[in-house]
Amino acid sequence: MLSQETIAIIKSTVPVLEKYGKEITTRFYERMFTNHPELLNIFNHANQKQGRQQTALANTVYAAAANIDNLAAIIPVVKQIATKHRALEIKPEHYPIVGENLLAAIKDVLGDAATEEIIQAWAEAYGVIADAFIGIEADMYKEAKEQTGGWAGFRNFTVEKKVKESDVITSFYLKPEDGKEIASYKAGQYITVKVLPEGANYTSLRHYSLSDAPGKDYYRISVKREEGRGENPDGVVSNYLHKSVQEGDIIQLSVPAGEFTLEAKDTPVVLISGGVGLTPMVSMLKTIVEQQPERKVTFIHGALNSQVHALKDEVAKVINEAENAEGFVAYSEPTQQDLTEKNFDKQGLIDASWLQTILPSNQADFYFCGPVPFMKMMYQSLRVWGVPAENIHFEFFGPAGTLEEESVTV
């Protein structure tokens, strides 16, 4: 337990963390990777370059400081982060490294303002927070290994089938090399792929949503080939999977994980996706149709046009054969063929006004996933429509962010 004095000191640093948080976390990663380059085998280099990981960590540190007198309040966030840590194989021995470099980064950025008293208080607080992560993750590692079909660490899987789903998305059907049983998963969860692209100095790990319903003897991921823009390079792992990995090749996976899962309720469900964000939604759609045939489900997808619209025929077949499902498609930049065939329901983006014309009411559980700007629009649209926050569920591809805006009025 932390003393009241320590708690008071940590609370006093909250305004400083709000102002200098990202600067501190940026310096933290610089120090840690310089001192421990082996950790580059774990962290997503692209998120580092884009600043997403630094922002996510800054938000976490800020939340920990603000709630240091009531750490139970951030347990849901801790569990969400711990889930990704388990999937990445973050271990107890990594925490002292993180603590040492985080405290040094605070000192580097704040200079003399980071007194010995403040550094000591943060050292104590970090110890308590790290113990919470380590304890929760220990249970997760145990569950991952001991469940039916489970395993520890990364396991070899064979690419049984590779299917081009659109101009930019390809599906990979993965079966265990040892031919033994695999762990089941909940609709919406992901697996972590570990690869070492040719010429790379470090392994790369990426989370990919499982795009089929659970209960199969394989895992399926549907991967978008990420093309670089501006100073951002092409996606290392996605391009490696698309261009280099072939049927019969071996890749390594950790046990499925993730907190973004379909809740087993009787309420109507609305699944909204943008681009490759449809992957967990397809899993949820097929799961509802297979396991809850009486539960109403609406599948709404937005894409540029049919050329980049993956799994279109598969989703249409599921919806056409199910009595409890219906679907809608919005193309923001339809091709001439799309316009001729009229193979979509709306030209433009998915927005609040259109949602309110195609849905009978806002009395449903809403799940959505896609690019961050798309997700912000969906969150704002649903909140303005009066959908309670507890009925809104979403998943970030990559480090967690925020969709909250001060302009939301209910």
C-alpha cells in the first residue's frame, strides 16, 4: 500500500504529466530501446514512428497518477493492456527495465523539477502498478496455456490457404503444424502473428482480428496491405504476408486474445465497419447467425468501392441465408461499374442521418471498428442519437486512443 504522503506527491504531478506526458514517454522509449535493443523484437516499430504508442502510454501514466488513491478505478484499463501484453509475451522481467527507464525519462524531461522526493514517490507507485499488471498477466498466461487446445508462447502454424479477398486484403487460413487441437476464441478477438521478414534485424509482432466464426479447426485472418504515406513506410508485416508468405509456409501465433468481444445478450445488434475494420464484424455476424438465430443483427459496411470491399460475397451469402440478418453497404468513391450495377446502398460516408433511416431505433448494442476518423464519427453519431455509452462497443487497431469529444450532447 502507498502512504498518504506518496499519494499526495503523485497527485501533485498530475498537471505536469498532462503537459509533458508525451514528451516523457517519447524520451522513455528512446532510452529503453537504446539500453535494451532486444525489446525491439516485441514493440511495434510503426506505432513508435507515428507516435501512437507514446500517446497511449502517456494517457495510461496520466490515468494512473490521477487515480493513484483509487487504483481499482483503472483495473479495466489495466486488464485491457494486460491482454495485449500476454499476447505479445511481455514477462515480469521486463517491468524493472520499464520502471528504470521511465523514471530516468521523467528526470530527463523535468530536470530539477523532478526532485528526489518525486522520483522516489513514482518509484513506489510504479512498483505497485507493475505488481498489479504482473499478477493479472500471470492468470492470463495460465489460462492461455491450460485451456483446451491452448499453449504457451508462440506456436507454429501452417498457411493452409491464401485467398485474395480484394485489391488490398488477403485472407490466410492457418492450421497448427503439429496437427493438434487449437484454442477456441470469442467473436471479435485477435491472434498475434510473429514474423522475421527477410533482411530485418528484429522480429515483428502484429495483432490481427480473427475473421471467421469460432469452432473451426483453423484460424483465419484477413490482412490489409498497408501502403506508406508521406514519411510513413509501407506496413512491414502486412506487405511481408501479402508478398512473401505462401501456402505451406510456417508462421508463429500466440493464443487468441482481446477484450472486444460479442456479448451474449438478446438485444438487437448493429455491426458497423469501415475498410478492414470489417474483420471482427464478420466473425460476430457469423457467430450470431450460427448461435443466436433469433437475435436481430444488422451489418453495415463502408468502403471506397467494390474493388477494395473484402469478403463481400461471403457476407452477402450469410445475410441472404439468415432470417435474422440484414446488411447495408456505403461506397464513398464508387467506380463506374459500381454506379452501373448499383451494388451499394449509399454513396458517401456512413453518417448519423443515414443510420437513423435504415435502423428502426437506437435500442440496440452497437459494435464498430475501422480507421480512427471513422470511429470518431461513429461514436459521435451514436451518442448524439442518444445511444447510451454502455451500448457502444469499439476496437482500436493498434494502441488505444480516445473517441470522446467535448461537443457530444445527449
